[in-house]
Amino acid sequence: MLTIKGEKRVEIEDTKRHRVERSYGSFVRSFTLPHTVKTTNIKAEYVDGVLNLTIAKVIKAKTKQIEVKIK
């Protein structure tokens, strides 16, 4: 489970607009991650109001089929 918590802060109001609807305050978002992701090395970057997460996938070993002859 990946949980992101944050707070939207009040921006400076633009006096040229008559009506602007925006939400402010704290928020919480939770996401269920698949078992195929590597949770030990999650990278986050916050740029220009956008949160980008980089989550690597677990590299599975390729299965190899071996034929065994029975005598």
C-alpha cells in the first residue's frame, strides 16, 4: 500500500477574476501496489505542483525447463 499525504495551501488571489473554485486543506490518497514492484527504492520528485513517483519492477529470474531422462 502506498499512501500519499499532503496539504494544499491557499494561493494569492487574482483580483481580475470574479469566481474561482479551488480546494484547499489536507488530503490523503492510498494506492494498492502490485506484488511485482520493488518497494525498497521508490523515488519521488515534486516539480511545478506535480508529484512524480518512480517505482521499479522486480526482475524475475527466467524459468528454465530441463528434460531429465529416466532409465
